Amino acid sequence: MRTAEINRKTGETDITLSLSIDGGQIEVSTGIGFFDHMLRSFALHAGFGLNIKALGDLEVDAHHTVEDCGIALGKAFCQAIGDKSGIARYGSFFIPMDESLAFACVDISGRPFLAFDADFNAEKTGEFDACLCEEFFRAFAFNAGITLHIKLLYGSNAHHQIEAVFKAAAHAICAAAAKRGEGVLSAKGVL
């Protein structure tokens, strides 16, 4: 089973996280309602088991909590995926969310990179600042060691736009992490 546990405590956040790439229960508590909804959707659509409890300095704002959750989840994914042998490595997916459409593609390559192209139609959804969507995915991609491209093609409702982005990324990652046989999918033999 491809699993990992991360405990990350800083002067700004205290995060306990367990991840199973191959499924399991999903329990999320960050103190940011919309972000909890996005993380639950992300885990469900990626096929992950995810338990995350985050305490952060929300009296400041949600930035540290969201970014540090991305860091912890990325580190857990990197540990759980291991040496990357036997996985599909690449994945891509379009998600329509009512009037919104988002696309994501991923390479589980060991080369961290994020290309993020999304203009959301509102600054906030609930207590979640829309700009934190990019911060989360940057932290996740760089700590997971993946190349991740995300594009919001269009939409008018910020809730739908952000949710489409999270779900597109989840499905792309699910496809890339899928077991496909033996060995590493690289002409070099290693990633």
C-alpha cells in the first residue's frame, strides 16, 4: 500500500496528515470551510485516502494554513509514490463544473514545476482567498516533485472555477499515479 504520514509544526501551523494513494477514508479539518470542501473533493476524485488536521494562525489569514497543507500533502505524496516504478507517470484531465471548465496535466517526474493560468471571478469564496489556490498547488507540486500544469479555460462563478481546478488536478494525478506494470517509465531508467 502506498502510504505516508507527515507531522509538520511551525510557528504558524500544526499539521498532522496521513495519505493513502490507493484509497481509504477522507477526513479533513483545517478551519477553512471552503478549503476543507476542496481538499475532500481533491482526495475523493484522486482516489486517495486522506486524513488531515491543520491548526493555523487563521487570525492572521488563511495563507499559512493553505500553503502548509500543500507542503505536507506534497511531501506525503512524494513519500507514498516511492521510486515511481510501475506508475503511468503522466495524466491529464478536463473537468466541467457547470459553466466553468478547467484542465490539468501532470508528470510525476521528480522535477518540480507549476504552470498555473487561472483568473477567478471573485477574490473570495467563503473565507478562502481565491489567490490561495495557486499557492496550494505550488506548495503541493514542489514538495511532491511533480510537474503540474493547470489552466482555467473559462467560467463565471468563482466557487465552480476553483472546484473545477481542484477536480481536474485530482483526476490528472490519479491517472499519473495509476499502476501500469514494472519499472520506471523513462528511457533513462530512473526519475
